[in-house]
Amino acid sequence: MSRKVREGFVEVYGAEPEGVWAAPGRVNLIGEHTDYNDGFVMPLALPHTVHAAVSRRDDGVLRLHSADVPGAAYQLRLDELTPGADGGWAAYPSGVVWALREAGLPIGGADVQISSTVPTGAGLSSSAALEVATALALSELYELGLSRPWLARLCQRAENDFVGMPCGIMDQMASACCTEGHVLHLDTRDLTQRQVPFDLSAEGLRMLVVDTRVKHTLADGAYAGRRRACEAGARALEVAALRDVAHEELDAALARLDARLDDPEVRGCVRHIVTENRRVEETIALLDAGETRAVGAVLTAGHASLRDDFRVSCEELDLVVDTALAAGALGARMTGGGFGGSAIVLAEEAQTEKIAEAVTSAFEAGGHLVPQVFEAVPSAGARRL
Ligand code: GAF
């Protein structure tokens, strides 16, 4: 991969790049849609990565080319980068350059060649990986000295304000900060983090990722809608964010909410966020106690909450979860934003093949696309190669 992106750079720009950087996609173990509610998340990086070969320029020009998308390189002037102008893949690295410059950081220009193994539209954070690979390359080449959380924040700004997707901070932090063999326990309010050892194979376990191949890219309007519902819930409950509603106060909070706002959608969102933050706490406690198998039930409860309260699942994601559980999985749930994309399945190593076969057969019987099934191996975060 590293050779491929390097050779691609030479082919497109006629010189060797100054360096090659990699940033991974992610799956989230638990803590879904909590990040824009100041809550808790637990992602792990995948071995699937975006590679960026990059060189500086000093003439205020940004050139972008991807080995994965047909067509010539984009050529843009840094002082003409405009939020919302470009809907394609190039908006993500352009947005990063825009965000760095908006933060007053000196970027003279760049030539960028991209090559990726992160499936797109699969809920595995291909966009965040693209942003983080670009940002890390520019931070190092221009000696900007950005900390990983700061870098992640700038990437989030690129996505929120340049691309126009109102995401939280989880995906960018996962790509920037995850480490091999760990899940990242992250408080999205102050970005405090803890690397939690996650060695499933040592315990005879496996985690599968099932990409349903139902693309979720058109769902941004629905994502923004859930975010607005959460914010409406926080306003009605007079808290800064739903993270501030303790699980012990949930019933009382829902009663207060009902009295102030007769909106079942907001009610469901509030219930999901409060119970989901609790599920992150439960998962951490179980992992710390070495009770990894018991995490399965927490994952499955998380799926029910995303399906019934938050309403971001879909037929195919439910089919993965139901089929995997019926075939003996310890737990399963959708992961990422939802409305398509991927699910994760926690299972005994000896059961994984049978479960993968059962899911594939169920998809075939239901007339769905053949899903992609692979193992989630907790991998390294962004780095220079
Ligand atoms: C998407 C977003 F980009 C994240 O910020 C997060 O909200 C996630 O959906 C849901 O947990 O991946």
C-alpha cells in the first residue's frame, strides 16, 4: 500500500513525495451517537487505512489525486477554498487545509496522492481517516506541532463547517489516537482518554465486522435530525448536554420532558443517550474485571436501543444482529451512524465461521447484497510510514 501510494504520487506529480502517512478507519465497540451529546465512546482502529503521500508547495496551490477515483488531479487555490463548494471526496482534504488556515496555521500549498483500503459508505469512518491522514501529513511537514486532540478537532471542523456534515468528534479522535491492541475510552466533553487493552484472541474470542453494503451516505439529513432532537431534549431538560442527565435520574427526567415537550422522537433520543452512556460504563467495568464475554449482552442491548429508541437501524442491520445471535453470538449491534453501514458481532472463536455463514445465507435468502465479513483487529492510529 505504501509503495502503491508513493508510486502513484510519482506518476501524477513527477517527483518523489516528501513522506507517506497512514490513518485508519474504525469500528465503535459501544457509545453510539453519544459524542455530540458530550458523552462517552469506545472505538477501536481497524487495519484498513487511508494512505496519503504528500509534498509541500510554496505557491498557494493544493493538488489532490486519488488512486481509487478515476479522473485527473484537482487543482485548487488555497485562498479560494470555499465551504460547501465541492461535494466529492476532495472536500475532505480541502476542508482540512481550509480548517488549518482558518486556525491561523501557515500552509503554503501541497501535492497529495491518496490510496485507501477503508470501505466507503460502510460506517467505518473512511472520511475521518482521509481527514486525519491529510492533517497529520501537513502538521508534520509544516511543523505545526498539533497535538492529536487538536488535530482531531480541526478535522471535525473541516467536516462540520467545510463539508457540511454535523458529526461529533469520535471518528477523528479514533483515527488519530487509537493504539494497537486497545479500545479507546474517550470522554468527548474534555477529550480525556484511556487506552483499554482489548486482546480478544487471548480469551478465545473474536469480533466480526459485517458490512451490509447498504450505503449510508444519503442519510446525513437524518443524522442532523437526530442531533437536533438531542439538542431539543437537552434544552427542555435545562442541561448543557444530555450527558448531564444521570442514569439514576432517567425516569424523573423523562417525566419532566413529557410535561414540557410532547415529542416521542425527542423522548426516544433522550432515553437512548442516557442509557447508552451507562452501557459504556458497564462495558468498561466488565473489561476491567476481565469479564469480556459479558460485554456481548451490553452490545445487544445497545442495538435494541438504537433500533427502538434512537431509530437509526435498518432491516439489514437488524438481520445481522438477529441472525448472529440465533447462530450463537455473545452479542451484536450496529456500529457507527446507522441507516445502513456495518454491524459488529462478538463471538467465541470456534463459532465465528458458522455465524458468518449464517449471516451470509440469511442475506441471500432475503434478497440482499452479499455482505462483507471480516475480523476487527484493534490496530494502530495515524502515523508516518
Ligand atoms: C458518525 C459520526 F461521524 C460520529 O461523530 C458519531 O456521531 C457516529 O456517527 C455515531 O456514534 O460516525
